[in-house]
Amino acid sequence: VGDLASHVGGEVVGNAALPISGVSGLSEAKSSELSFFANPRYRKQLKSTQAGAVLVPSQLTELGPGPVWIRVSNPHLAFAKICALFYPRPQRKPGVDARASVHEAARVHPTASVLAGACIEAGAQVGARTLVYPGAYIGERSIVGDDCILYPNCTIREDCQVGSRVILHSGCVIGADGFGFAFDASVPEHFKVPQVGTVRIEDDVEVGACTCVDRAATGETVIGRGSKIDNLVQIAHNVRVGPLSIVCAQAGVSGSSELGSGVVLAGQVGVVGHIKVGDMARVGAQSGVAQDVPAGATISGTPAIDHRQWLRVAAVQPELGKILRELRELRSRVQALMDKREA
Amino acid sequence: VGDLASHVGGEVVGNAALPISGVSGLSEAKSSELSFFANPRYRKQLKSTQAGAVLVPSQLTELGPGPVWIRVSNPHLAFAKICALFYPRPQRKPGVDARASVHEAARVHPTASVLAGACIEAGAQVGARTLVYPGAYIGERSIVGDDCILYPNCTIREDCQVGSRVILHSGCVIGADGFGFAFDASVPEHFKVPQVGTVRIEDDVEVGACTCVDRAATGETVIGRGSKIDNLVQIAHNVRVGPLSIVCAQAGVSGSSELGSGVVLAGQVGVVGHIKVGDMARVGAQSGVAQDVPAGATISGTPAIDHRQWLRVAAVQPELGKILRELRELRSRVQALMDKREA
Amino acid sequence: VGDLASHVGGEVVGNAALPISGVSGLSEAKSSELSFFANPRYRKQLKSTQAGAVLVPSQLTELGPGPVWIRVSNPHLAFAKICALFYPRPQRKPGVDARASVHEAARVHPTASVLAGACIEAGAQVGARTLVYPGAYIGERSIVGDDCILYPNCTIREDCQVGSRVILHSGCVIGADGFGFAFDASVPEHFKVPQVGTVRIEDDVEVGACTCVDRAATGETVIGRGSKIDNLVQIAHNVRVGPLSIVCAQAGVSGSSELGSGVVLAGQVGVVGHIKVGDMARVGAQSGVAQDVPAGATISGTPAIDHRQWLRVAAVQPELGKILRELRELRSRVQALMDKREA
């Protein structure tokens, strides 16, 4: 416990000599494991936990008996850092498996691991210690940096750039053609606008399973440094996602829109094309964003409005039937008053 | 007809000796085929069908001339059972194709079929008669039960458990990392919380194409026995889906939420994190569920409310502009009345 | 410039002899590149562009100095046609790579290219000049026409038909089982209704990354000629999408519904099952369509209503709290008037 606490700058309350063999959630942790408490929802689980040690917020005062407590400013972050000690990133033997298809004109760093069934095309590059799983595909001339993980069945199309320490989850697709057509009434047909741009994914980005980041029509689609994108997200052509942004599952950003720095889109949000979402803006789940969003705003709803206003609207909305009835009733009363007056 | 009818416990009205060679929908069925009638929408198609035999609900009395009728309590279920006779599940020659990549430390049952281009990692297990298609991936130490079908390009990451008679459709991803980060302002960065838990998929589950079931942060994400999940669904880390639940396409369930037994989420529903949806609850399409749902409830809307109340709201909502106008008009009348009174 | 202008029937204003080496967006274009101006939002970029030549709408009169102008009736379409000159569709050496898995009973046209790691099953057919990337899968007896592109890790299940000039993007799944179950209370279980139909994709269709087109329960799911489907879209069993329709990212169409000709579904739209959306109808982003839509209609909202009415509703909705307050205030005033009257 003592070593772990000092790794995260925490203060131990209890037996610092207790040995810890793993990490777990409050409910499942055993007496040899470390857990954490951050969300007040889990106060009950905190009371009954069997964990040997628990990371708690510094300001928590009533620490009962039971586990050894480790006080830290951010228990979730401290837990993450301790987890990373117990579970290092996956590693495989360096080198290219004989059953991988690596083009002779591809450059794979000797410390990279390319597993059976992976495919790396001509002109592609793979950096140091990068791990390429079976079924992962790296297209012609695409460049993948150091210490990346390309999970099974992810796809990087041609001419894309992926930075270092990037994680691409299974089934994600980087660099598919943007959705661009020009209607030609003379045929008639939707004539395909060749998508001749590319995708640039900066360092420390994570892209979720089955998430699609389309290549630009011309120029680049960009996912900025340290941004994290969840599963099943759509990032259309020419979108720019600023550094350190968070895009939750099933959200979609339409063509040429820009998310600033530190933006958060909750799940199933939709953002129309050609707009800007300012730095640090937060958008509530399922919202539809149809115009520019100022920096720092918190918005919700379709079309999205200020979040507090939306909460009021959401509270009144279920009463709409009643409101209509009251209005009709009031009208008859007023009519009655007017009738009497005239009488 | 007679044999099929007795297979589903049906009563034949007409020539039980008619030979049936296949199954089809009411509109397309030929005179040698069997069809079914369950949804009253298709009454017109019932009248004009060319089918040789039609499964109908027992209570249907006006059976005209034409096909042989088979009366059953549940025509859709009876049709499904007869379909299964004509179209048994896909089968391939048992054994491991030479072009599959199966680690020597994996255990594949001799009756399982592993096709070219499938990949099974060290410590993984594949049960009896399970069929693993090209491009399917089974990670280290993951266990797949008997009689499963893993369709092309589906992915099971390491340390997951899949029961028996499970169907995983193409492009689905079981066990990708949950979306967990702790913000470290000192860098700044979103520090990845290692997702050290796993996924357990119980018997008789079906997971749709491009659906993602994330591995738990710690502990398990669970899809309960007999649950059916459609395409493009997001099941986040530590979610528990009860037995016999139905999750329709493009729905998403956020982290640590629980769906009870027999729950139905319609298409594009979103469920926030850390809540419980009670047994047998039903949630209407595109709804946003933001708090616990009692067992047996039927809810709709964002935020979701009682379904019947939502129907009233939905009926009034288009009149909002008119309501506002009426309100303003009423206000002027009242003002006029008050003015006159004072005068 | 002159040659390009005549290729698209445009009128040159300026030096028709200027050589053009590529295409680009207004902001990034260099003096040797051609760009286009179609969306008035980009007027500023038009003024400052460094492009050598710019396609502009014929009616645009104030053409300042700077680039050579090419006047055309549809600059976006003209740009697309010129792009296609500079960037022809991807091509590879004809033939089957030794590391592809092609069944001996499959028929691959000698001019087709089947790359390493692709898989083509027994009875499947691949047409002339079709390009099959690594990880693409064509199931038993499925037929793919001429000049198609099957990008990495896309899946076509058995018995499907794909026309000519079709593009299937990475991760898309054609012909997964439709989502059909019949509840059998006696077990209890959701009994799988075998999905014994198929998918037919007509000529000139494009299917986006991670999009799912399910096979029919019986009969066919159809994507009509020239329709374009974006990423992460769900097309359920027995759906029919008319010719020249556009379905944007993350939209979903439920079972047995029909989209007419030239229909447009914007992003994240949901369409319930068993309804018809008429020819040329347009549905706004995130809308929920719960009943038949007349031809030519433009609708929005959940449930979807006429788009202009929806705009009014959307404008009033944020004021719901205020409306309720006004109503309550008015009621007290009326009550006061009535009280005085009685007094």
C-alpha cells in the first residue's frame, strides 16, 4: 500500500505495509486488492467493501474501520495510474509473423509486432513498438507512429497519418471516403465527388470500436492530440476535433464542422455540418447542434439550447396536455366574463 | 402440410396431403410454399396470396378458399419453427483450415469448423460444432462454447467468455476497452483507465453486426441468457443486460447501467450510466432514459416519461405555435377587461 | 484550364492557357491548383484563395482579379468531374493474390484483382475489373458485378447480389441475419426466425463504412440503383430503398419499410417498420418517422411533422417555462376579475 500511495502522491491512513496484489471495483474487491471511491452514488458499496485498500478523496473525513485508506486529490486518476502498474499495455514478440501480408515496399520498425493476418501495403510505415493485430489493415503510404495498438479488424485506408501512442479499436475505419456527391440531373445520378484528402490522427488519440473517421474531400480530417473517441461515432470529412476533446458513443459530427479544445459530446449527439463548437463546450446526450456553440457553453436538446433552460423545458414538457386544457378553460371563462359585461 | 402442422401443433383446414417444398412471405409465396399471417396490416396480402398453405391464428374464423389453412396459437412462432426445418443452421466440414491461424496453445474441439483466415490466439478455447468464419478473431484465453456461429470479421478480444448457441454477427466487437479516462490537469491529458475487466455472454445470445460490447473497467460486462441484440448497438463497460432482453438497432446503454429481465429497448434509444431499467420495461424508439425505470413500465421521449402521457404530449406539441398565439390573445382580452373595469 | 473547362462545359474568364496540376479546397489550394465555390458560406475563402483557377456559378458576376474563373452551371458537379480526372479509381494488378482464399468453385473474372487476405467462398462470382481488398469476404453463391470496389474488412454474406460499379466501404456488412424472433413463452425463449431471404444491391450504389444491410426474412432487402448510403446506417430486413436515395450517417430504417425514389434521410433519422416514405421526401436530422410520408414532403422532429411547422415549434419550445408562468399569472388575473364581479 505504501509504495502504491507514494506512486500517486497519496496519504495512507492505516497499515501501509499491507501487500496489494491487484485492483478491483468496490463490490468485487478482495482483501488483497485495492479499489477506489469517487462517485457518491457508491457510498453504500464503500461501507460494505472487502477491499484491502481504498483510494478516497482527501476531503473525505469519516473514514471508518475496515480497509486501509489512501487519501488523494483525485481517486479515479490515482486508481487509473495504479491499474496501469498492474496491467501494462499488451505486448507481443517483436517482428512480422510469416502469415502477415507486409508489402516489400512497406517499412516496419524492427521492434514493432505484426501478427498473423495483418496486412500492410506498399509505402506504409509502422513505428517502434507498435502492435498490429490480426485483420488490421494499413493502406498504401499510410504512416503509423510509435507505441500504437491497432486492434483486430481495424482499417486504415491509404495516405493517412497516425501519430504515436494512438489506440485504434477493433472495427474502426480511418480514411473511408467522405460522403460527397453532386447531383447530375442530366443522367440522373449522384456523381461521386472523389475524396482526395486524407486523415491525420495526432498523438495520444484513442478511436473506439466501429468508429468511422472519413477522409477529407480535399485537405485533412483531423483528430487533435489527446482526444478520445468512443465506439460507433461518425466523424465526417473535413471535420476537425480539437485536442483533448471527448466524443461519446454513437455521436456524429457532420462535414467540415470543428470541435474546439476540450469539447465534450455526450452519447448520440448530432452536430450539423459547417459549424464551430467552441473550446470546453459540453453537449448533453442525444442533443442536436445546429449552430455555432460559444466556448464554455453547456447545451442540450434538439435544437440544442442552454442546458439549464433545457432542464426547465424538459420539466414543463410532460405537462403540455394539461397546459392546453387549462388554456381552453381559461378562454371560456374570459369569454363568459365578456359576455356578462356586454349583457 | 400435415407433417408440418403436427410439428407445430396446428390444426389443418383443407388438404393435409399437399406437399410443401419451402417457405416464403405472403406476397411472394408459390403454390408449393408455406407462409404465415400474423400482422393485420397484411390482410390484403392474405387475400391474394398464392401460397399453398398459410399459418393463421386459431381465432381467425373467416377462412376463404385458396390455400390450405393451418390454425395455430402463434403463427409467427410456428412459421419460425417450420423455417428452421427447411433452413438448418450453416454447417461446414469439421476441422481447422490450413489457412487459419490457430495458436498451438489454443484448444479447438475436433467437431468445430475453423475456416481460412480465422485467427485463434493462445489459451483460447472453441467448443463442439462451433463455426468460426474467415476474419473472425478470438483473443488470448477467451472461451467460446458449443454450437456457436462467429460470422466473418467479428472480434472477441482477450479473456472474454461466450456461452453456447451464441451467434456473433459480422463486424461485432466483444471486449474492446471501455471508455474510461481520468483527467489529469497537470499534463493536461485524459489518462486512460486500464479496462481490466472482461465480458461474459451467456447461452443463446445473438449479437448484431457492428455491435460493440465493451469489457468492464473491473469485473464483468454481462449479456444475459437468451438476450438478443440488434446491429450497431453500444453496450458500455460494466453494463448488465438481463436474460431474454431485446435491444434494437443503434440503441446505446452507458456504463454500469442494468437492464432487467425481458426488457425491450426500441431502436436508437439511449440509456445514461449508473441506472436500472426494471424487468419487462419497454422503451420507445429514440427515447432518452435518464433515471431508473420501474419494472413493467412503458416509456417514451427524451427525457422518457410514461408512454401514454408521451403520446398526448406528442399530439399537442405540433400546436405549440398556436398555443402561444392563443395565450397572447387571451392576455390582451383580459387586459381589456381589466382596463374597462378600472375606467 | 481550357481543357478542364471544356470537359465540364464551362466558360473561362482569364488565362485559359494556365496549367493546372491538381485540385484542392479554396483555403488550401496553391496557384497550380483548381478549386470551386458553391456554398455562400465560403465567400471569405473565395476572396483570399491562392487557387490558380476556381469554378464558380454562372450567375456570379463580380469576379475580381486573382484566379482564372471558370463559369459553370453547377460548380460542385464540375469540380467532382475534374477531380475524377486527376484521381482515377484505385487499381491493382489483375489476378488473385496467392495469399487470398478463393474457393475452387468460385468464379473470379480474370481482370478482377483479389488481394492478400480476401476470402471468396464456393459458388461466389466476382465481375470484371472488380477490386477486392484484404479482409473482404464474399459468401457462398454471392454475386458481385463489374467495376466494384470492396474495401478492407467488408463482409458480404451468402446468396447476396451486388450490381456493377458498387462501392462497399470498410466494415460494412451486407446480408447479416435480420432481427427476427418469435417469443415462445413455454420455454421461455426468443425463438430465432430463420432469415432465409437475401439482399440485392443494384448498380452504382455506395454503402458506407460499418453500415449494415440485413438480409430479408423471406424475399429480398433492396438498395435501389444509384442510392448512396453513408456510414453506420442500419437497413433492416425487407427494407426497400428506392433508386437515387440518400441515407446519411447513423440513420436507421426498420423492417419492411420502403423509401421511394430520390428520398433523403439526414443524419441519425429513425424510420419505424412497415411504412412508406414517398418519392423525393426529405427528412431532417434526428427525426423519428412513425407513419407514411407523402411524396415530396419535407418533415422534421419526433414524431416528424411538416418541416416549417417544426421550425415554429422549435422556436417556441425553449419558451415553455415562460409560457407556463404567463398562463398561471393570467389565471389569477381572471380569477380576480371573477371574484370582483361576484362581490
